[in-house]
Amino acid sequence: MRKIIMMFAALALLAACNSNTPEGENWKVVDGMIEFDVPAAEAGQQDMLGFAAEPIDTVRVAFVGLGARGSGAVERYTYIDGVKIVALCDKYPEKVEEQQKVLADAGLPAAASYSGEDGWKEMFERDDIDLVYICTNWQMHVPMAIYAMEHGKHVACEVPIAYTVEDCWKLVNTSEKTRKHCMMLENCVYDFFEMTALNMAQQGLFGEVIHTEGAYIHNLEPFWDRYADNWRMEFNQANGGDVYPTHGFGPCCNVLNIHRGDKLDYLVSMSTPSYNGKARAEEKMGVDSYACGDHQVTLIMTEKGKCMEVQHNVYTPRPYNRMYQITGTEGFANKYPTQGITLRNKNISDAVRCGHESIDEHSFVPDDVFQAIMAEYQHPIHKEIGEVAKKVGGHGGMDFVMDYRLIYCLRHGYPLDEDVYDAAEWCCVGELSAVSEANGSMPVRVPDFTRGNWNKLDGLKFWHE
């Protein structure tokens, strides 16, 4: 009898423990770590790692969403060879007409016009479009991207392309089924310091890269009123975690070869309460709650033991900061708030030493040495089109580099610099960080969107003739 009582007591204790174990609709706790469900691949899916479509001599492009980002993209595309702007779409017809004038001023023929709530569907169903360029509000990114791929189009979509893990899987599965590119337009990976530092890392100047930091710290107080219908504030009011991770995170993933030799393993996340965000939402929306904390921090470990830190803050008065930072066994690079590089003396060549006999390894190299290093290791793509990009513009030129590279790869039949797995990995941090925060900063396993193929490629390559 005593043994039976003890057995029931043990079962009751186990049941009590299990009842306190958190579990979501699409995740569970395994060995003290939250793990999201992985959907089974459907028949016919093929991985898109290193995928190259057939070359397209003239890329026929359609743009949807013609606000600040979309209108800037249309204008930049008037400067790119091998492009035909076939169609334009926006919810508001007057925005379409504004971009028709841009085409006319550039000496280009008018594009087909679409507008209204569902005009984009009619546009995507055309059979003379190779690439759909999406610049709408975030909530429309996933349905538009999926619809475009299912109708035979490659997709380029503004950030973030997705927020939930489920939607990230939908994008991956659709791209793998349709064999269509799905690129997220993360412009910051094409910025001048980021690509130069990546080139330095790939040439071994930093030794083994062991830690990176990225952020999106940008006081949006002056901008909230620009968003039609308050869609961005409404999104942040309803969602916790890092709701906008990719600007700082993308360059960090590139330098660590994520899904090209390493992969994201797990993360933990924490956030302050919402003070400024909540106050602004109370004023504009009449709500008394706000999910997105004023300052948010996520720490990530990779499969190979590298560490990453990502921060988000769009609410407090402080200087703009994407905090791109690389720590290696032989050197260090930092972009914000001050650009600088630190290297071991033995790794500084005479060509960039600028006459300095010895350089302090505890500080940034002198400015003349820094300028010489940046020139010596300037990324080949920037050597080719950097000056043109600065003249055309788009966040200092990085937007044009991004657009140029996308069209270049499509025209030459090369793999894109950013693939659908980048899009999923960089965006899934949104929901993963929110779940970690909601469960006392419990570790969360990062899904492997490559389904085990993360070590198939050997580093990030920018394909070029």
C-alpha cells in the first residue's frame, strides 16, 4: 500500500510540474528550451541553397506599394540597365500616377496601372512579369510574396518580410515548391562599412570572428505620424519582442556565415516595459497597453559557439545606431557611434601602416591608417558601382547597390546575395524573442529553415563575372 501511495504521489507531483510547463500553439518545452514545431516538407520541395534561375536578359519588374520606400525604388530602377518597369500598383491611384510621372521624366514608357484593395492580385496574375518588388505595410508582405511566387514570379520584399515563425516557414516552403527566388530587401548588408568589414573578415584580417553586435536604435518620434492609418504603431502595440531586427542582424549573420557553414542555435531575450511607446499610443490610439518594450535585447548562440547580440529601440531620444560590431581573435571593427578598426600590429601591412612604426592594439588605428585600410579592403562591388550608387542615392547609396545586385544576378543567372533562408532566419527573431520574453527569458531554439542543409555551402559569396 505504501508503495502505491508513493507512486500516486510521484505521479501527482509530475502532473503538477507538467501543468506549470508553458506551451504555445506551435511550440513546446524540450529539456528546458522552447522549441517550435517544424512542418514537414511536401513532395517536390527542393532546397534553394545556391539556387540560380535561368538568366533573364531584360528583367520585367512590377512594383506594389508606392509610398516612401516604393517610390524611391521606382526612381532607382530608372537608372539600372536591363530592366523594364511593366506595372505599378498602390492602394491609392494618385500614388500610381505620381510614379508614372517619374517614368515619363526618365524617358521611359508608362507602366500598367493598378490600384484599390486587391489591385495587386490582378497585377501578379499577368504573364509578362519576372520580378515583383513589394514595399507595402508589413502585414501584407507574406500573402503578397506567396501569391507572387505561386504565379511564377521572383519576389523582392521590403523588411521585415515576415514576423511569425509560421509565416517564415510558409515563405521557405513556397520558394522551395515554386523554385522562385524570395529575397528580403535588407539594404544594410550593402552599406559601405559593412561590406568592407565583411571583405576584411573573409580575408582573415580579424582572425576567427567570435562575436557580433547589431541593432536598430532610431528614435521614431518625429515619424509616427507619417505612417498611414498608424499601421506601424498598431503593429508594435500588439507585438512584443524585437519587431524590427534585420537591419543590424543581417550583416552580423553574413559575417558569421549563417546557413553557409554555421547556423543559429538558440536565443534568450529581455525587454524593458513600454514607457514612451505606451504614452504615444495612448495619445494616438486611445489604448492603455503596449506590447513592444522601449528597449529590447536578444542574445543568440550559433551552432559553432559564436555569440551575437541584437538590440531594438525606436522610442527614446538617443543618436541613431545600428551598432554593427565584429570581434575576432585578431581584430575588431565598429561602425556606431564611431567608426573604427583595431588590429594586431603583425597583421597591418606596410601598405596601410602609413609610416607608423607601432600602433596601439588597445585603441582604434589612427585615422590615416583607418582610411588606408578601408581603401585597401573596399569590397569589389563597391569599387565597381560605389560612386554611381552615391549619386543615385537611397540611404547614402546602399539601396542602389542592393537593387543593382538583384538585377545583376537575375540577368546573369547567379544565386542571389540574400536568399529565402536569410529572410526566414533574420525575421523569425521577432516571434522567438517575444516568446522568450513572455516566459522569463527562457531559451528558445532557432528553427533550422534549411532542414539540415546549413553546412552545404562554404561561406557567403557575391557572385560576379
